[in-house]
Amino acid sequence: MGRLNIKPDYSHRPAGKAKSLAELGKYQMAVECYSSLSMLSPDPSWIWYEAGNLLLGMRQYGPAVDAYDRAIAGESQDRRCIGGAKGLTLASMRRSEEAIECTIKP
């Protein structure tokens, strides 16, 4: 049997696996899948955003903020959306001033 090669820009299938795991309630496995997937994508911003959303839902606020920071650091055009999610997470951590700051300027 041959070796499976995944093109770096062909990341929607593994992303489907991560989404399926999340839908099955296997959130930690989904986060791990997104983390692995981030190494395959030329711009992993959306991957880290999705991982951040899962971590936020799991109430793992520190790792969620880290994931959103990675998403913001990428080339995504959705920085305001990512910044809003990061702000929500910081607010959940009772870090109000940081939350307000990052929703104004992510």
C-alpha cells in the first residue's frame, strides 16, 4: 500500500475530521486534530480560530486565548472576528480591560 501524501493547501478533509469529532462530543480529540492540521496549512489562522472556539466551549480559557493569538498572528482577513472571540474569552476570565482592548483592536 502506498504512502498517503496530503498537499499543504488541501486541508479541508482533515478539517472535516476535526469537525466530526467535535460533533461527536470528542472535543479534546478535535482540538488535537486542529493542532496537527495547523502544520499542513500555509495560513492556519482559521484552524486556530476553530480550535479556540472548541477550547472556549470546553472552558479552557488560557489555551483558547493562545489559539486566538495564533489565529490573529496569521494572514487572516477576519482579525476583528477573531479578536471578538478572544475578547469573549478574556471576559470569561474576568480580564475585562484586556477584553475591551482586543475587541477594539485585535
